[in-house]
Amino acid sequence: MRKILSIYLLSLCMLPLPGAERIRERVYLSTDREVYVAGDAVWLSAWCVDAATGQLSAFSKTAYVEIHSPSGMVQTARIALDGGRGAGRMMLPASLPTGNYRLLAYTKLGASEEGFGPLTGVRTLSVFNTLSTDRTEGGVELVREAPRASAIPAAGPLQLTAADADAPGARRIRISNPGSEAVSFSLSVRHDDGIPAPDGLHIADFVRNLQALPPARGFDDAVIPEYEGEIIRARVTGMDGQRAAALSGKYAFISTPGSGEDIYTESLSENGTATFFTANIYGDHEMFLEIEGLDRDQVCHLELDSPFLDLPAGDIPPLQLYSGWGPALELRGLGMQLEKNFDADTLYTALPARTHRIFDSRLRTRYVLDDYTRFPVMEELFIEFIPELRVRRVNGKRELQVWVPDLLGRYYFPTGSALVLIDGVPVLDHEKLLSYDPLLVQYVDIYTDAFFLGIRSFSGIVNFVTYKGTLPTMQFADNVRVVDFQGCSLPLAYTCEGVGGDYPDYRQTLYWHPMLTLAPGESLEVECKTPAYSGRFEVIAEGLTAQGEAASARTTLDIR
């Protein structure tokens, strides 16, 4: 591995030129249903489109999702985009009061438009809290008769048919595209218990709203488009402006425990800020933030800025509450609690995720320590059987060095530029790693090439991976801050293929796939596992054609 091009430099090279026509991105979210109970998972499918053409935009790589009550933002999520499509899941807090909520999404590029509003693609969701009597402020109306759901006509070429499956306890659904364009769509099978969805926007409304957008008034040129992934911003805390300016040029690091792929570094600016150009970090993690080269009297930390804009969600209509929904809500609450207690990975199917790899495993040398005599002192590992590493004292402190090749292919040990990691987190003070218990380490990965990370260069990498993968007992310097980080949601389909006889199956969503595609004239079949109760179920497909036209279809299943 000679060099990895800096995402930072790539992004600067790709900034739009003055006067160039800007892409006006808008995001629409499809969900597995529109009515939930507090504590449910909301399954999401995202379309990021160019408002000028209505077609998918391959520009931005991250979408930001917000859920709003009448009082403000209550939940957030990030969705990684690839070619304008993305998928994710967000959990509704169990403490959410009963009421209607607004679901909206945007990209940073789209939100850089002057006067931008997310209402082009805003959705309305109803949430019932079955464990509390709390209600949103002014957001619930008691009604004597059950309201009726608005009919949503079919659009586009998709066709749905349902039939019995070959195996008992399942139904088969066939989706066809007899049209002349490819269609990208989501598919949901959910229980119709008589609680109607709130009036709101659907895919055909979104397409009409795009066509009715007024001309753009201008853009904020200070916003850097997220071509490669989320741009994470951090700032120095614990210092006044003058003292923070003294840190200008020092390197800041952010990283998450794992394989070492989620590690980024940038230099601090004169105002004590750092901008990290990532390729999207998936999942929720602890994130380590550190500044390199601080003096002992420089006590300060990095703090992450929130990427969410807390955009206005517009007027939220009150939820109409009918007393006759009691039995249906009890079943929904039971299903939510059982799914939390019996939830298993076998209910989910992982979808391909767009990733980027810093480390090339083909250039890796791995030492599994159980294959050798175990030593109680870390430095003895290098002396006895890891020739690529050595320890030298530099400026009074011990330093770990990795050998690298020169231009003639001969190996030598450079001074002071190796990247040392433990479970993927940088250890800038090598003394702390050298005093670590080697019996906690499972294997050591070594990369003996020079590479760039952001604007920082390193000569060799060594990653000490523990059995637990969570840096057990590791002690860091006082200026290292560990924060909870909400990364991009892992793209998943809720296919429930692993539902077995020992699972108390009261699922309200029987099947959800956020990213299906059909070419013209193509068909596909999916198998849907039936639950432990009978009833009527809706099958809903929703998406866009290649030319940006709405596509939606519905049918029903009667399960007895």
C-alpha cells in the first residue's frame, strides 16, 4: 500500500465552480407503515433525487433523517446513499407521547439552497404509546367514529399478486414490471387492523411537488457537498480563543473501535476546529477523539458538532383517537414488546453497504499470538518473533517503529511516523501500548508501507487486536474524549426468514425490503412468513421509475 488518496483533497478538487449549475437534491422516505406504537422500529427506504429531472442523484452519500413532534425534533438517523438510494432503521423512543409526528430527510447539498424547506418530501406518522397516557401538546382529538383512511390510487407499471407458498405458514408475493422502464422500489407487508394511516404525502405527491418547485434563489457556497460520505466537524473545548489558536496545525484524530477502517485525522484550524472527510461510518459506536502533540499544561478536548439542522416540519395535524381501537393497540403493544425481547439477527437480511477500505489485507502480515510462546511483556513479542517491529527511545520516551521499504525495496526503520492502533483506535503515546497486557491481545496486524490518512502521512501501521475488540483495561491520556456516535444505519431488509416455532410471532410488519429493482418485463417472487394470528394484511410497493415517475401498487392478503 503506497498511498491512499486523501478524501479531503478529492473533495476540494470536486467543489462546484462559481456559476456552475447546482444540483437541487430532495429526499423522499418510504416506510414499512404509517402507524406505530412507541418503541417500534421504523424501517426506511430513501430516494435522493435531482429536482430538475426527478431522477436519482448519485451526488450526495449521506441523508439526514429527523422526526418532529409539535414541540420539536425527537429522533434522528443517518442513511448512507449509493446512487441515490439508501436504507436504514430508526427506533422510536418508548417514551414518545401519543400523537402525530413528521418524518423528513435531506442532504447537506440540498439544504444549502437558499430558502430550502423539507416539506417537498415530508411524511406524517401516527404513534400510540400503549404503556403511557402521555400525549403530544394539543396533538390529540377524541372522536366518536373511527376516521377513514384516504384512498391512494396506483401509479406506474408495478403489479402485485399473492398466492400460497409451497411450504405451510407462508405466502408468496409476485411483483411484475410490464412497463418500459426499470423501477426501484420498496415492498412492505403489514397488518391492517383498522387503524387508518394519517393523511399525508406519498410518492406520487412527492413527484408532483418536485415539478412545482420554484426556481432556486441561490446557494450557500460555504457548504461542502458530501461526495464521499459524511463530513464530521469538531471543535476544541476547554480553551479560550487565543489558547485554541495556539493549537493551529496540530493533528486531531477520530476513530471507532473495530477493524481500523473508521479512523480519520485532520489538522486543527486557527479557530480550533477540524473537519473530517469520512466515507460514512456505519452503526452506533463509541467514538474516540484526541489531539496529538499536546503539552502537559494543555488540557482540552474535541467536541463533535451535530450534523442535524432541526428543520421546520410545518403544521402537524392532530391525531384523531377512537376508543374502539383498544384491542388493536393492545395487539400492537404486545407485538412491540415481544419483538424487543425475542429479537434476533435471523429476522434481518443484511444488504450490500457501500464501504471504503483503508487497509489492504493483501499487504498485511498477521501474527496470531496463540501460535507462539506467550510473553507477559509486550516488548518481548517484538524481540522474539515479530521482526517488523522494534522499540527505540526517542527524546526520552519509548517509541514503536515499523519497518518500511525504500525505493530500492530494502527495509529500514524510520523514526516517529508509525501509526499504532489497538482495536482500530490510535495510541499516540506508545508508552501506554508498550505497558499493555499482551495476554489480552489475540493477534497483531502489520502493514509495512507508507500511506496517507487525510493530510497526515505514516510509515507503517500496526494494529493490536484484542480478544474482546473493545480495548479492555486500556488507559488513555486525559485529553482523549469518548462519546457516543450515531453512525449511518446499517442497510437491512426485514425478511423474517429465521422465524421459527419457538418465536411468539405477533409481528405487525411481516415483510420489508427497502431496495428492490425490476427491469422492464421482469418479475420476482418473495416469500412472506405468516404470523401466529389471523387477519387482513396490506401489500404495498412504492418507488420511482428510471425517469423519475412515481410507481406504486397495492393488494391484500387474508390470513386465516
